[in-house]
Amino acid sequence: MPLSLLCPLRQPDGRSSAETLDGVLAQLQRAGSLSLPWTFQTRAGESRPHELHLTLTERDGEPQVAVCMVDVSRMQFAEVLNQAKNELLEMVATGQPLQPVLNRLTALIESQFAGLYCTVLLLDLDGKHVHVGAGPRMPTDYMQALEGAEIGPTAGSCGTAMHDDRLVIVDDIATHPLWSAYKALALPYGFKACWSAPIHAANQGVIGSFAMYYREVRRPSPEEISALHTASHLAGIAIDQARRDEERRRTAQWLEEQVQARTAELLATQDELVNSRKL
């Protein structure tokens, strides 16, 4: 089978795959072997980056080309996730506010998949209601409608993920029973699939959810599942740190108030003592 039949019409840089391959094969005749980055196309029409290794050989006196194609898409994807992880951890370590950290997290994950919309919901300390954490690309009215919603065993993807503490995959919002009470909220905005993972913090259980939305009926790829788990893990670190910082701030404020109150008491006692001696 000609290699050109396994390629998209054009490579990512705009070159014609067929014409470029002709040039590569001509170069192979002179060099004997070549290795180069190349993009092939799956049966589903998805373009994937590869390493293409070509070697000129002979068989029964006839020239042949030995071809080795190495799919590097997952390696590249893992590298991108690792870079995103490092960036987010640096933001957390330098004390960036929670909101921009979560916004950046959703943007990094969305940038890896065409048509993806992400949200972060925070579970209230009462363990029953949610607050909006992030979702800058989502419709404002939709996110406002989620504020204060109660989690439960049939509360859409996010509410169920938090309630059951499990990954929830809904490939068709319009027909899935978990969305029966909420589909009227999502469908007008064109959202048709939603996958959600619970967010955890150390020794705190579930503290929120990270969700992926698509405007098409579909199930996640292995890469999307990996990204979803990575995002929920990073969100957990960021939220946990923000809560710890807030707890330290409140403790420091309480101590300061106690010191001020005690100082006022001592000053008042001192004034009373001075006045009593004057008498």
C-alpha cells in the first residue's frame, strides 16, 4: 500500500503529503536510510504524529523500502500534561490566588482537545452544595445556574461524581438518566456529552469536581481520561492549598484580635490602678 494513502492530504506545515513523500523517497535513494517526523491519519480520520524510519533494502535483487512508523502522539501528550502540571504547581507554590490558577488549569486542558469546555465546581463545607470554581469559556448563565446546586446520585455528571466519589461518563446528556432533571439546562447551550471526575484533597475526601463538556455525543479517548484525572489531581492540590492559606489567614487574624483585646484589657486595668492610687 502506498504510504500516501495513510496520510492526510497535507502535513501540519501545509505541504502536500503525496508530493513531499515523493521527495523523501528520492532522497532515500541517495542516503540509503532516513528518519523524519511525519503525520499519518487513522481510519477514523484523526491525524497523529509519528516518527517515520525508512531503509532502502533489496529482496531477490529488487529494491525495497523497509518502513517503521512509531506513533509518538501519546509521548507528546504526556509531555504536554507534564508541562501543564509544572506550570500549575509553580502558580500554587508562588501563592497565586485560586481563581486564576483554576482558570489557567481549564485553559491548559481545553487547549489539548478541539471543541472541549471545562469546569471546576467546589463542594461546600456542608458536603451537600456546590459553588462555581472555574469555567471561563462556559456560558455565564449556565454557570450561575449551577451555583448552590445540591449533589446527589442522579445530579448530572458533576453532582453524581461528587456524591458517589467516582468517575462519571455521560456520552449523551439528552438520554442519560443522570441528566433527566438537568438536561433542560445544558441542551439549550448545545452541550451533549459531559464527563466528570471528583476532586480530592489530602485527608479531606471529595472537595469538588472537574468536568469536560462537548457539543457532540461521544465517549472519551484514553488521552482525555488521562487529562481528566490529571486535571482533577492538580485542582485538588490548588484548592487544598488555597483552603490551608485561608485557614492560616483566619487563624492569624483571630490571634491578632485576641492580642488586641488582651492589650486593651491590660491597658484598662493599668488605668484603673493608676486612678485608684491617685485617690
